[in-house]
Amino acid sequence: MQQLIDSKGQIDFGCYPNSPHTINYMDFDLRNAMDKPLSKWRRHMGFNQFQFIAITGDDFILGVALVHLKWVSNCFAYIYQPSTKQFKEYSYLKPFGLGLQTSLQPNGGKWHFKSGNKHVRIDCQNDSRRLQVSLGALKADVTISEPKNTPPLSVCCRAGYSGWQFTQKQTALDVSGSVRWREHQFDCKNMLASVDWSCGHMRRETFWMWSSLSAYTSTGNKVGLNLAAGVNETSETENALWIDDRMIKLDRARFKFDRSNRMEEWVITTSDGHVDLRFQPEGERKEKVNAVFIASNFTQLFGRFYGTLKDESGGIYTVNGALGFCEDHYAKW
């Protein structure tokens, strides 16, 4: 699949066995609610992109995001060490995407954010994704392997009446390289990574709940999970379970939590019975923005998962304290 948008400006919505090579968003026949075609400027300014990479180990969490909302660009990263409870967040905002370069290829191209002498680079090529971070005391140079025999979840759904959202997600990926933070040096060879690459002409106002984990079970199996509710559910879900080298597509996800106290336990299940998990937060990264054109109430939590995952044959995989993420997000963009 070379391009997401066909020659008539349309999208064949659904799940794809292979991700499109290029997201040619300017070719989409974007119209308003009264069927009037929108200008090239509106098509360009209404297109959002972000990429989030997470790396987890037994005593380590790193989350890095690059976000391009046209009106503003955002780079954030945070690192957390559970044994010491040490946490550090880095966050940068720039108007009109200044300082940020992105790519329209989910599995190729370069992303780069620069602010003074601080920068984040993501370079994707040859079945791998290299992440380089230089944000003061946080330095990282890691390579994430994306083997062809471990397929990503690649899905595009309608968003609102006229828009769409494409996402490619993959979890439980092998990592090499190292991370240095203050006096700590972390070798990533026993860690796992997840990648979230998303874009589209999204709803003007939207929300989602999300969870992700990548871990080894006590039996040595490698498991990964991506669940979301609220954003990509007009034809397909973006829910999937990875066990070793295979992906199992999942049905709708259910998130039960207390919005007045998100640090209390979450209950996360799927309607098909494949997922029955409890999530205990240990920390959070949150941000509230209420500006003229955009607004965001963003809370991303990191903590531990407990419970069971079930494969397509009924096999049970126990998760006991695996580190991962949950998120509750309202956005107007």
C-alpha cells in the first residue's frame, strides 16, 4: 500500500495488513458538514500528527513524544525509576510548529525537535527506529527493532462527519542502546519498547482513554497491549494484543477509573474477554491548556499492571506488576 488516499481523494477505512508507505493527507477530499470542499490551507492546518515512544524495564520508564498541531508544537519526555521514586519531566512548546520536523511515512523518514541545544531525533529505517535524546541531564541513544514477522496494528477510521484518523501502534519491541540520566546509566538490552504513530483530520473536540504495556511474563513470553476508547471507534478499534511474534486484534476496551482521583486503581477489560487487568498508578504527567484555538486536559499515568491476558486459543498469560501506561485526554484542536 503506497498511499493512504486514493486518486479520488478517498480512504478505504479499516485495518490494514501493511501500513501505507505515505500519508498523502493533502490529497484527501476534505469537506465541511454542508459538502463544501475545504481550501488547501484548511486541509493543511487541520492535519495533526504525533509520535510517542515508550521504553520500560524492571526498574525504568522512559516516555518521549513529538506533537505537531500546526498552531503549536510540543516535545515532552519524562523518566521514572520506581525503586528510588525519582521522576523528571521535560516539556517544550513552540508556536506554529517551529523547531519541529516530521515525516509522513509511518515506517520511514525523520522526526526532529530542537530548542536551543536541546533536541530529540527519531530516525526510522531498515526495520528499526532510532531514538536520540539530549535534554539537559537526560541523554539517550537507543534503537528499537521492528521485525517484519511482528506486525503492527495499522488502522484508519472516520473522525466526526468529515475527518479521519490513522494510527500505527506496536508494542513489546526489543531495544538496544543506553539511557543516561543524572548519575544513572541504564542499559536497554533487557527492556521493551512501544511505538504510537498517529495523524489525521481529527474531530475538533475529542477525547480518549488509552493503555499500553510491554513486558515479559514469568514463563518467558513477551506480551504487549494497546487499548483505547473514545477516538477510533467509528468502524474499527485500535485495540490489539501481541504475544511473542503474533498480533491478536481485540474488540472494544472498557476503562473504569475515578476522574476526580486518577491515581486510584483503574480496571481495564475488553468486551471479548481477552483482557482483565488492574492498573495501579505510581506517578503521572499532566498538563492543562485552555487557549483561544486549542485546549487540552491531558493526564498520562505510569504504573503497574496486574491480571491476565488471554490468547485466541484460550491460553492464559499472567501479568504481575508489569510497568506500563494509562491516559485520560480531552482535546480541542
